[in-house]
Amino acid sequence: MAFDRYSDPLSFLSKSFRLGRPFGIEVRIYVTAIFVVLVTAREFAGARGVDAGLGLLIGAASSAVLYLVVFTHELGHAFAGRRFGVPTHTITLSAFGGLAHMGAAAPNPRADLRIALAGPATHLVWLAAVWPLSLVVAPLRIGEFGLPIDVFRWLTLTNVALVVFNLLPAFPMDGGRALRALLAHRMHPNRATLLACRIGIVAAIGIAAYGLREGGFYGTILIVIAINNVLACLREMAAARHTDGPYAPNDPWQVEADAWKQGRPDADRGVRHAEIAADVLRGRPIDRERRPPDFRSPEDDAELDRLLDRVSAVGIAGLSSEERERLRHLSATHRART
């Protein structure tokens, strides 16, 4: 039957649809966003003199504006990430908000702080535009009895609520990431991560308690967000205990695990390649004597020398996104050749 592929409700709810590709970033929206439209429509349709059709229209329009605000929030993260060589390939929207899918971790605490705060900063831009209008523009009146809808006042309150909520020190939300970045200026990033995550778990319990008190659809959303926050904190704490930290290099810079497990003779060469890359990203002096002697392409060798010299001069954060990608490609290519 035509509906067989949607027989599993969870499978259906995991579906997403592409909305476009602005600024080179694919934007997708999940099916769960329809619940926001329906709940909003139900609230308006319950008003005196507003029928179901008009309520649905208002619910769809207000949800579209809400997701536009959320999209600009995630776009703020994406633009800030680009400044530090961190690409964003996709932004997703759902009933739980939005998420900018970063292609790499922030290179250092300063970058992490700016990327985290760039999202909430977009709400200040919105407020600068809509708050003055809320003082002078009269509410719209709809329905048989002229139900007033103060669009700009609603936008003002929405942006205030979003900036306050996102700045809560509840890792992995923006405020929690900013807290971790600030702590990492004074202590090891792993210790900062553990402390920020413990605070984040406490904050998540508070969010869940508030959601239980509120009840209804939006209360349920808060509870789900709180659960996701706790799970994310536990994952991040586990990573902090077993890795070099949130700002350490990751694939393709790390050593291939199978080479260690299988005892292959090329494992040592892979280690030396990874050590050079790790030195680059951690800002350590480059020990050129550790470079494996079997680089087979003189052109690639010369290009790598140029990029390493540039890193020595301006640091990894000073490289352009193209240079960072080239450096990653050369590292992967040379590891494959060995």
C-alpha cells in the first residue's frame, strides 16, 4: 500500500524536507514542525469569532515567522563559524527549534565563545527592528469580533524569550557553550567541559521541572529539550575524560585505529603524520624532522611546506577555509600513500 512506508510513526516523524540553500547552506525542516502550526492554530481557533480555517492560516503565518527568527539565529552561528574556518553545511528546523550542523569543532575557546554568542546576538538585531514598531503600529484585528493581534509586540516578546532561554548556562545550549569557553580561558578545556556539563545537568533538571509545571505541548517540548541536554552533557563528559579536549583536532587528523589493532607496518608512519597535524592545530612548534621521508609528490611537499610556514606565522585560525581544507586534504593524501 502507498502508506506502508509510513507505518512506523517514528520513521515518519524523522522525515525532513529541503527548503533551500541560502548562503551555500542547505536548510531542511522536519515533519515535527507541523505540530507547532497545529497547536498555534488551535489556540487562535478557540478565540471567539475565529473559525478553524482562519485559525489555521494564522497558525501557519505565525509559525513561518517564528522559524524565520530561529533560522537567523542558526545563521548567526554559521557565519561566526565561517570566520574561524568552521563550515556549516546544513541547518535543520523542527518542533524543538533549530540546529546549525557545524562541520568541525571550534579551534579554540575564543572562537567557541564567539560562535556560541553569535546566535543570541541575532535576536538583538530583531529587537532593534521590531521593538520601536511595537510602540507605534496598531494591532491587527481579525475574525467576526475583531480579535486583536499585536504582531510586533509578539515578535518583541518572542525574541526576548529566545535570547534569555538560549543564554541559560545549560550545556549544550549557547549559554552553556559560552560558559565552557570562558572557563577554558582559566583551566584545561576538559576540566571546563566537565564543570559546564555538571551545571548544564542541573539547569536541565530545572527546565524539565518548569515544563512539568506548564504542561501541554510547550511544556512537553521543554521536557524533551531537557532530556536531550542531559544526554548531550553525559556524552561530552565521557569525551572529556578520554580525549585531548573539545578544541583538539579530530578526523582526519587522528591516527587510524585499525593500524594499531592490526599491527600493520605502516602504523608508525601514520602516527608521525598525525603528530605533525596535531602539532599544527595545537600551536606547537613544527618539528620537521618528524615528517615521514616518503612524501612522493614534490608539488604536494612544497605546498605542505608553504601551509606549515603560514601556520607558523598566523596560526591555524589565520588560515582561510580553502587553506584549511587543502591542509586536511594533503594530510589525508599523504597518510593514504604511506
